[in-house]
Amino acid sequence: MRIGMQKMLRDAEAQSFDVVLSEAMDRVSRNQADIASVFQRFQFRGVMIETLSEGLLSEMQIGMKGTMNAIFIKDLGDKTRRGLMGRALAGKCAGGKAYGYKNLVKFTEAGDPIKGDRAIIPHEAATVVRIFTDYANGVSPMKIASALNAEGINGPTGKG
């Protein structure tokens, strides 16, 4: 459970407030078990949850909307993985910045950006090979990162 939610539960136990205001129930939690538990703990303390989209939450809404939110999250994850797989199968990078590669800026004839094309940065390529070689030889990711940081080799964002 998120740190902010843990603090809110502690504050509810201390009776620091009597209502939680939220945009929607899924802003409190999209996990069905978590929202049910939070709702139950709040109810025990006399704390209500009021949302702009659903109004004052009840057990029925927690059960029904909690189930719908959980299904939405699972479906979203499935769609995201399919989209990333499609990008990879099309030969495009499916992630953000990666050490050893630079983003290529290209545009369609209509001027829309073409995303996902990368080019190798030659002077960083040896470090990339070294990272994979070390990992294949059993060096832990933490040790690899520590060694790179000690040598002043920054990551793709320019930080250690």
C-alpha cells in the first residue's frame, strides 16, 4: 500500500478527519481488496469517502465499482503489453531513454513525429557490452551500477 495511503489510515485511526474527498473511487485505490479494506477501516472509525463522480460511497459501490476498477487495470495492463510487443515486433524501441542509444528524430510527410527509432552511440557501445558481459558472468545489477557510478559513467538521463 502506498505511503500516502498508510499515513491517511493512521490519521483516520487518530480521528484526525471524518471524511475523505476524492475525484473518484479509483483515485483512492484501483485494487479491489485494498479499497474494500480501506473502506472497512474508515467505516469502523466513522470516516466517510465522498467522490465527485460517485458521491458518498457505500458497500454496494465498493463491491461493484471495485470489481470494475480491478478489471480495468488488468485490461489496461494487457493492452499495454500488446502495444509494447507490437512496437518491438515493428523494430521500434518500446521504452524510454536507453544508455548507448540516441533517439532519432524523424517525421512523416504530414509532419507527425515517428517515435521509437534509435541509433547506437559508438563511444557508449563498449560500456553496454561490458554491462551485459558482467551480468552474464554473474555480477549483480547493483554491483554493475556501483562500479559504473564509481567510474563516473552516467546513465541515459545524465545522472548516476
